[in-house]
Amino acid sequence: MDATIDLLTLAFVPGLTPRTTGELLGRGPLADALARPAAHGDLLPPPAIEALLSRTARREAEAEVLRAEALGVRIVGRDEADYPAWLRRVFAPPPALWVIGRLAPGEGERAVAVVGCRAATGLGLSFARALGRDLAAAGVTVVSGLARGIDAAAHRGALDASGRTVAVLGSGLDRLYPPEHDALARTIEENGAVVSEFPLGTIPWKQNFPRRNRVIAGWARATVVVEAGSRSGALSTAKAALDEGRDVMAVPGHPSQPAAEGANGLLRDGAVLVRGAADVLGELGLTAAPPPEESVADAVLAALPRGVPAGVDEIQSRCGLALPVLLARLGELELAADVVRLPGALFVRR
């Protein structure tokens, strides 16, 4: 825990940027830098040196651990095994993360960020939700920022498929933003994690969100922009992904739509075009990783009330499974005489 508190101390040192933090950590053992901050006067501003020499930052870090425990929040240092492996690879990863939910440190290979504008169109929201659902049904973790619009739709899509999703905040975990997404955040905690690199009590300042976007991009193997205007914050997530050598993809939109300008610009500059989850999975060389057979069967049968025929599209909309997984399971249930296929591609549960 001492090593995590050392890292956490950096969050309470005034004047430290992610770049400065990264350079400091690259100079050698952090404990030495904390004990002799004046030796790094070329990097640390005077208020930072004073906060370390007086141990003010250390005391604040220790108090933060107690506050977090009282709220059921975990603080995970970047040297701990639970810290996301792909985020650890970026330049100057956050020294610590505040977490509610469950981390899966090795998921970066199968994690995709889905982001976009807040003022999204109805078509954009529908597409983002379907994309989140189909990616999650294929065993991919959907990472986004819990914002209004595309972000929330992507999270909800992943939840529709009972999949894993991670929400990264630009505020402290006790200052949820936007506040109307509180219920969504609580559901995400049960199916993934809500995380932040900011201490408890941090309000959602505008300058926090580029840092939040950097974490979203660093967490995932690829970033998909669904809708984004020319000044959308989603473009900063795409830039952060490019800076780290991660894949950037975009969904095309009609040129007359302002919400399509940023995404279309990414496509013009070489981003991979996305028409659905299959394009994302194919570009990354990922195959679907279906849920355990028992849960798939339960989901399909639950989507088919006894004696009420339904088509494949209707069943899929109810259970949220990827189409190949659904068709395979319907065939197995038919062979087991649990489901009967009717004329017109309809199915009914016995």
C-alpha cells in the first residue's frame, strides 16, 4: 500500500501535469523524488516542492484512502496488478485510478472505445447503441465517457447484451457528471467499472475532459467515433489514440449533417470506415467470444414466450445477442426440441 500512497501523493501535488508526472517517474524510484523534491527543481515548481517537503500532499493522500474506503471506492496504483495493462503502456499513464466496480487488467486486447458528440442525431444514437451491443455480445469491452449522447448510448448497448463496459469520468467519482446518468453509472458498476484519475470531490472542470479522453483512448485497443462535429471532444479522444499508435475508426455520415463533419474528416485522413461491429472485429482480427452456453440458452429462451412465434430480428432485439451466436443457439435449441421452427423464418418455444 505504501507504493500506492506514494503514487497517490502525486495527485495532490500542485502544478503537476501528466507530462511532468511521467518525466518525474522516469527519473528513478519515486520514493527518492518524494524525499528529495528539491533535487528535481528543474521539473517541479516551488509550490510542488513545498507540498512534498511539508508532507502536505502525503497527508492528503492518506486521508483520501480513508475517504475512498468509506465510499466503497478502490484506489489502484499503476504498479498494481489490477491496473489496466494497455493504459499502463501509454506515455505518462495516471499514477492512480479511483474505481467502483471490477477491473480486468488484461482486457485491452478486446477493449474498444466508442465515443461521439453529446448533441447526437437519432440515427447516431441508434447506431451507437447497436454497435455497443454487438461488440459486447462478441466479448469486447466497450469503453466510453458516460457523457450525454453517443457515450451513454454505447454504454447502454453493451448493457443490453449483458456485456462489460467501462465509464471514464472527468470528475471525482462522488461528483458524477452528468448527474442524470447516476442510474446508468450504478448499472455499469455491476457489469464493469466506473473509473476516474481525479480525486474525490473533483468537480467536472472543462480542462479535465482532455485528460479523461486520454484515459479512454489508452484503455482500449481502438477508438470508434460515431458522430462528431468539427469541435467535438471525441476528436481529442481520436487524437490521443493516434498519438499512442492505437487504431482509429469512424462511422460515415451525410455531408449535410454538422454532427458528421468530424467523423467524415477522420475518414478522409485515413481512419477505418465502420458500418457495424463486424468491421471493427475484422479490422482488429478478433473473433466473437460468445457468453457461456448456458447463459446464451437462457437469453434465447427468455426472448421467446411459450406459444408466441417470433422472427429472428425480434428475438435479437429482445436478447441482444450477436446474430451468428443467436442463429447457432436457435439451431441447437431446435435440435433439442426446445424450439420449433415455423414457416416464414419464425420460431416458437415449446
